[in-house]
Amino acid sequence: MTGLDQESFPPPGLDLSRPSVARVYDYYLGGTANWEIDRQFAERMMRDYPMVRPIALANRRFLHRVVRYLVRAGIRQIVDLGSGVPTMGHAHEIAEQIAPGEVKVAYVDCEPVAVAHSTSLLRENGDLARHVAIHADLRDPRRLWSRIAGTGVLDLDRPVALLLISVLHFQQPPAPGSGGTEDLGPSLVAAYRELLAPGSCLALSHATDRGVPPDYARMLADAKERYAATGNDLVYRDRTEITALFGDFTLLEPGVTWTPLWHPEEASPDDTTIRADAPNESLLLAGVARKDF
């Protein structure tokens, strides 16, 4: 490994028998928090489909624009579910650019490497009074919400920006021992919407196989098989299904759209992923909605 420096030092609970979604994504973004098994999977994907890395970059830039937009709008608390490895600008770093010293952030992931790196980053470059990383399973919303509240970092009775960026197209199966095989994604989002305080916002991006270029559709079908072989099932939803994930929240303009088209004015000067001429090449639809009640 090149990120934690020692292949012989995996954090507790780390499974090195198969690639990790978070670590593979980290590699796509040019990060170093990955092991050889992750790099091999990612290299095969990028060899066969060079568009994979630009898609990942466009998704990460969407997160940056969301944070800038919502912090400018007055949001001062962020919960990043499935936050992954802190590669290419984490939420608190982007927030600091807009409102230094004001924004509180909780990162949540079930991947030990992601949490270990986030914790290390926050110790070095964060503010432990305002930033926290939590190792938890998003399939138990109330318990997870209680754990965030228990840190004392965020006040969950006040508005929060809840980020579910590139999370829900990885199938969320029932917890072990609970029975059943259905994807829990929609019901989990509904539970988190219920937990949010009025004035909060939900931001998400989600892969779709509808309305994409033919070559990209073939890549999506192949990716589904490859990820399934690693134990990470992909589920693609159409625009109607993705819009439904926001429930009765009020969608902010421009609604559910391709990631490069969501408030491009919030892009940083070095953002070269914005392509208004072929936005469906991003493969991810995205949006932000506000809880008004």
C-alpha cells in the first residue's frame, strides 16, 4: 500500500481478500489509501474503460460544489454518509474556504481505512472540536444518528446538510441475520429524511443506465458484473426513481440533473470536469433538496 505506508499494518476489521469500493474510488481519484487488490481492480477498469476516472472526478467535483453552495446558503453542519477516503478535497476543507472556523462536519463510513485516514487528516489539518470521523453502518439510521449526536460535535436539532454522494447505487442489503435480500436504499433514505431537522438539505448522486451514450451503457453493464464478483452489487435507477429518493423535500434548482450541470458557477478555477456539451457522460444524476417542515 502507498497511503498507510505499511502493507503489514491493516486497521482492525480490514478485509484484504477483495477490493473495497471506497479504496477503489480513492485510486480512481488519484489517492494512495489503497492496497494492491484495489489497484488491480481499478487498473483493469480504467484499462478497459478510460472514462472511469473522469466520471469519478466529476462526481467528486459535484460534492465540492454542493458544499460551497450550501455553506453560502447558511448551512453550518454537514453529515457525509459513505464519506470514503479523504482524497481530492474533503467536505470540511471545501467548507473552510467559504466560512473559516464555522462549519461542523461528521464523516461516516463502514470502511476501516476510510475512517482511519479521515481521523488522521482531522488530527493534522482539522479541528477536533468541529470535525469527527465515525466508523458505523448506515443501515441502522437511528443508532448512527445517536452516535453522531453523542460526539457532541453536531447539534442534530439544527439544520444539517446530509450528503449521500455516490453511495446508493451500491446495493444496501439487510444487515446480517435480519433475513431478506431486497435493496434497502429507498427505505434508508426515507429514514434519514425523517431524522433531519427542518431547514436541512439532502444531497445525493446516483448512477443511472438510462439516457447515457451507448459505449457507456456497455461499460455500466460490465461494471455491474465486475463489482458483483467482489461482493458489491450495483443497482442503477432512472431519473424518476432517483427523484423519488428526495421524498416530499423541496428540490433546489436545477432539480435532478447530470452531475456537471448542477450549479457549475460553484466550480473552482481548476475544475476541468464541467462538460455542458456531453453531461450524460458523467453517468450520475444528482440533486439537492430542502426539508421545509
